[in-house]
Amino acid sequence: MRRRALLRLVGATAATSVAWPLRLDAQQRSRPALVGIFTTADASGRGLVPAETDAFHQAMRDLGYVEGRNISFLYRSYSGQSPTLAELTQSVPEFVRQKPEVIVSPGGMASVRLLMEATSTIPIVMVTAEDAVENGLVTSLAHPGGHVTGLSTQSQELSTKRLQLLHEMLPSRTGLLCFWTR
């Protein structure tokens, strides 16, 4: 259940990034807003995590965006859970040429980095990337700067803090801490 709530939040974040500027020019718009989704798919073309896609679409509907009426989605998927760099490099420029107004990328650091190289004007919402600051995707979490935003995991920093908190709660349980750090 927590995963669905998180995915709705991601969808809402992406939708908010899209929604605010779209509301300002809603009357002048002749076509629906185009949201690009750059993701991983299996051999059949279906997303590897369909629940995430479903949650994203539900969040967009909850915000008043209906596919075909005031929003449309451009999907670009690359096959397999670990696409080759060549496969990603081929897909990105063609995808960016379609001129989506925002790109949502649940594909991790490699795809976000390639998207950043391909465009400096289209906002990119990363669904998750490992330590976005340390890996140079954003300047800071509070003020990402540039055109990339989204969710980032800070696993090493959080692991250290979790161990510190666990030790404070259970100072006599050193065996547990030794097991956890292995």
C-alpha cells in the first residue's frame, strides 16, 4: 500500500510540474499537453512495473488530466531491465525530437543522464535515481537547479544514520549491528 501512495506522489509531482504552466495557457492551447514517459519494457512492450504506470495515470486523472482531452502521453521504452548504453543512446535523441513538454523517467541514472545531454530545455522528472547530488544530476536536493527534479535515494547516508539510531536505541545489541553492517 505504501508503494502505491509513493507512486501517486510521484505522479502528482510530475503532474504538478506539468500542470502549473499548462493552466496558465489553457485557453490558447490547440492540442493536449504532451508528457513523455521514457521507461523500461519487457519483450512484449508492456512496462515492467505496470502498477507504477497505472498509479501515475490515476494521479493525473485525479488532477483533472484526461488522456486524449487535455493531455497525451508519448511512450518510449527500451527492452530489458539492463539496457545497453548503445540502446539508450539510440532511443533518447529520437524521443526528445518529439518535443514532449515534460519527460518522466523511471529508468534510473543512465537514462536521466542521457536525457539531460539530449535536452537542456525540457523538464525531466526522475522517478528514482541513486544519490542524484553525488552523481551530478542535481546541484542539491533542496534546490535542484537546471531542468531535472524528482526522487533520489540516499542509501549510504541513510544506512549510516539508521545504524546510528539503532545503536542509540539498542546499545547493548552489538551482535545485531555487526550482522547488519556485513
